[in-house]
Amino acid sequence: MNWHSLGTADAIKIGASAAGVWGFLVTSGKFCKSRYTATLGKRRSVRKQLNQLAVGSTLAHVESLFGVPVFEQQIGTSTNTYVYTTAYAWVQVRHSAAKGIEAFAITVTH
């Protein structure tokens, strides 16, 4: 096939076909990525949340990651323990009013 001998109509057909294939690939790629993150890749998203935990961070930061705690226990006058759940783990956080997050523990459930 000689590209130089193509007419304008043929070039438009080839361009439209290429654009259609590109659109299909982009759309199917987005669909596959959304299905992956909702199913098999869910553990990876939970791991990203867990990797953001750090001693010394604020309770507001932990709640932005995991939402409202499912359990809360007061240990002393200024120390509380909070338990959060994710799809694949339980997270226990010990929080002090003076120091922020003092410690945390992660229990993998699946």
C-alpha cells in the first residue's frame, strides 16, 4: 500500500478507524481498572491507607483514612483506644491528647 496515493476520503476513513480503536481501548482500560480496584485490587487500596498511618499523626488524619471508629475505650484521663475496620483489616490506634497517635496495631482479616 502506497500512503502517498491515498485520497482524502481514504485518509479520513483510516483516521476515523484509528480514533475508534483508540476510544475503545481507553474506555475498556478505564472499565478494567475500575473493576480491578473494586475486586482484586482492593487489597492494594487498603494497603495504601495502612501505609499512611504513623506514630505522632493526628486523630483527624486517622479518621480521614478510615472513617468513624467502630469502638472507643478510654484508658486514662487523656488516652483513648480506637478501633477501625477496613475490608481486609482491623486497625487499633492508641491516642493521647498530648502526643497524638502513640501506637497502632493492624490485624489482617482475609
